[in-house]
Amino acid sequence: MTAAPDFTPWPAEVAQLYRDLGYWQGEPFGAWLRGLAAQYGRRTALVYGEQEVSYRDLDARADRQAAHFAAQGLGQGDHVVVQLPNTPKFFDVLFGLTRLGAQPILALPAHRQSEIGYFCTHAEAAAYIVADRHAGFDYRPLARAVQAQAPSLRRVFVLGEPEEFVPLTPPDDLAPFSALAVSASDLALFQLSGGSTGTPKLIGRTHDDYLYSVRASAEICGLSPETVYLAALPLAHNFPLSSPGTLGVLHAGGQVVIAPQPTPDVAFDLIRRRGVTMTALVPALLLVWLQAARRDRSALGSLARVQVGGAPLSPDVARQVPEVLGAEVQQVFGMAEGLVNYVRPGADPDAAYTTQGRPISPHDEVRVVDDQDRDLPDGTPGHLLTRGPYTIRGYFRAPDHNARAFTPDGFYRTGDIVTRWPDGALTVSGRHKDQVNRGGEKIAAEEIEYALLGHPQVQNAALVGVPDPLLGERSCAFVQPDGPVTPGLTLTLKRHLHSLGLAAYKIPDRIEFLPELPRTAFGKIDKPALRALAQARPV
Ligand code: OOB
């Protein structure tokens, strides 16, 4: 059996190069935050409703949170699944855990038992952190179910009414926290992969590599103490967290305004009241904002830049941003595994609308190759492979998958089809990986196909993306039933998927039945044919 390493290191000489270049500074999150507190002191770091948290407070809160976690038995190297909505507590937890050397696994509020149970068992998580309720969902029954499934879970912390669990808020009588020595080359946190296989993958990011991407992103994007950033997307996602995201804004001494919801009714008011200068959106949300701003954009006067990423943005929509929102649009093409590309601020409009930018680092290596991994000339679309100072060399405990997802010399196979231009800018022109990108939320086709195959009335199943004017893509499952299509089978199958505890965004938007799934000459299910069929069939 192959060993399943937690972390695939960079080769020693490459790591040394990144240190020599000053990319990896040997500073863990805890010390980084301490430095920000010293530099920015009483300035406001976070805004949430009427609450304001200064840099100094943020640092002190991280200490208290770390002390609370330590008193509850958490420590260095513990994996902790964190699933919190957009509140300042997210940062207390992130900074509290990383200060202890415990490693948060940053789950999304939409995840349910299938995903959370998997993260807890696969990573042998020591703790799970949730809010009592959010968006009409009670996370405590979920915590009970996960606890029954994952024997490693020693504690569940709950923000709000904890019931039988541990309150997330530290008690008043805590002993002071004495800092631990945390190595910057250790894992700081786990991001989650959208993936294309049956199980989601965990992406371990080191303090060194993650903070490099944060610092460099803040610089490229020209952030400063004057930046007021609206965190509208879920805080845990790599884009709003680090590209440059909330961490980049904190690095620059700016203000993070936390939006509980990304919708215009909530977000526009925050922009007006707090003088927000910048935000990050996925294209689906941008469309909703554009629609609302066409009716009334009087709240958006301070907004200077809107970053858009996570899914393809059509040049036509990009072009509307300056006129309708009165702000510059900045495309961001990134991935939780590492590589992030930015259109540089002030780029000529044509490049700004039609490319997704160029990599952060001069040491991001980018290859565009054909099906046989042969390099292609600029201007020709091909598979994007990459390695560099903040791109992982392997997923957590996934040796078989790693053998496919990385080349022997450590390039990550992104699964994206891109065209590189002579100036190094990339245009994303397609996707090779078997995934549906539903408004920026990634769905691994195989995960849903396996789940459908688990139902007795399903003989075979294939999930494809269908173009959608709002979400970019919606999902359509083609099912070859085992026997006749009984009345209500569509609903039965959707209920089946819900009962497995899959996040709601993964439930297919459409289910279509076929007597047999089309196959290619090689006998594989013919997904292009299914995509064409889904588009041709009226919904
Ligand atoms: C971001 O990260 P993930 O891990 O949720 O998804 C990565 C994938 C990419 O491989 C690509 O398929 C797609 O999302 N994607 C884009 C895109 N940005 C991401 N496709 C077309 N155009 C774009 N601008 O989505 C992410 C992480 C950091 C920053 C920004 C996005």
C-alpha cells in the first residue's frame, strides 16, 4: 500500500530558493497578526453591523480564543473543521487556531453531513466549530450526526446557543495564553478542492506559502490603509480570504466590512454607510448587482473596484461594470490549490475584459500543453499546468489521486483549458475536468454520479453542466433507470441525494431519463453528446 502523506513538500532546493527570494518569510499567522496589531494598533480592522474591532482587539481576541481552545484540549497539529457564517468570530477562530498550531479545515456554510462527515473522518478532526443556526438551518443536529460518525471528534464548539456542546465564546476566567512555537513551514489551514472525483480533496497550505500569496496579492492590487473591503462571499473561500481578500486587506492596514449576505439589499447599504472601496464577487452575483444598480446606484459612490472571479465572466458583462456600478472591474482567476492570476489595475480595457490576468509571482511556472503534455505555443488553447511558491505539490492523504493530479515533476494539472498571450496573460477558454461550475460553486460530477448509482432505481448516471444565463452553468443529471420510470422518480432521486446529506447546491437542477447513456468509441460515457442533448431539450 502507498503511504498517504498529509503534506507533499516542495523539493528542498526549491524551498530554499523561495526563502532566499524572500517569498517565504518564516513567519506564521500568529506572529503576522501580532505584527499587524503593533503596526496598526487602534485602527479599525473589522466592521460588522455596529461592531468595530481594532487591530489590537483582533490580536487580543485571537489570544483569548486560542486560550479557550487550549483549555479544551486542542493543540499543535490538531485538525479542526470550521463552518461559520460571515461574522467576526470567523477571524477569532482562524487566528486562534493558527496561533495554537491547530489547523482549520475551512468548510462552507452550505456543506452538510456528507461533506462535513467526510472532512472529520478523513482528517481525523479533533473538533468541529459551527454556529447554532444560520440561514434557517440548525447546525446542532448536524453536529450530533457527525459526532456519531467521527470517533476522533473530541469537541464541538457552537457560536450562539450551544445546547450540550461547548460555547465557542471564551469564558471570562481563562488563564492567559502562552504562545506556542509554530513553524511557518507547517500547514496553517486547509482549503477545499472543487474537485472532479468522488470525494472532495483537502488542500493543505503552509503559513509560508499562504502568507506569501496574501502579501503579494495585496501589493499587486494596490491595497492600503485607505482600502475598505466588503467581504460579501463566504469568508472561508480562498478568493475572499486571500486573493487578496480579507487577509490581504488586513495586511495592508485597511478595513474589512463583513456582509452577512451578498445580496444588493444588504451589500449596497453597507457600501454607502461604510464607504466601501472594493469588493469581490462571482459572476452570478455580479449580474444581480448590475440589475439592482441599474435601478439605483446612488449607494455605490465610494466603490472603486469590483473583483470578479471563480467562474467565467463574459466580456460583455465585464464591460458593463464601469458604466453601471461606476467601478473598475478586475478579473481574478484562481484556485484553492494555489495559483492566482490578476488583471493588473489600470490594464488596458481590452485586456481587462477578455483576459483573466497573469500570475502573482515571477516564479509561478505556467505550462500550456496538449493531451500528451507537449508544450503549446502562445495563442493556442491547452491544458494549464502550474507549480510555484504557493501552489501545493499534493493533496492531503490522497496518493492515488495525487499521481493523476500532478506531473512527476510537481506541476498541478488544473483541469482548466487556457490560452496564454505573449505578455503572459491567460484567457480561460474551457474546462477539461469533469466538474460543473454552478455560479462559482464547484460540483464534482463523479461525486453526484456515485450518489445516484447508490439508488436501486438507477442503473447508470452522468452529470453535466448546461449553460445558464444567470449561474453560468446549471447541473443536469442523465439517468438510465433500472426498470420503468415510475411517477415521481425525479423527486425520489432528489430526495435520495438530500438524504445522503449533500450540500443543496450539488442537487441536480434537472434530472433527465434515457433508456441508455450514449458512449464514445472508447466506451466512455459521451458527456459532450449529453451536454448537447440537455441544451436541445426544453426544460
Ligand atoms: C476559485 O477557487 P476554486 O478552488 O473554488 O475553483 C478553482 C476553479 C479554477 O480551476 C477554474 O476552473 C475556476 O474555478 N475559475 C475560473 C475563474 N476563477 C476560477 N474560471 C474562469 N474564470 C475565472 N476568473 O474559484 C478562486 C480562488 C482564488 C481566487 C479566485 C477564484
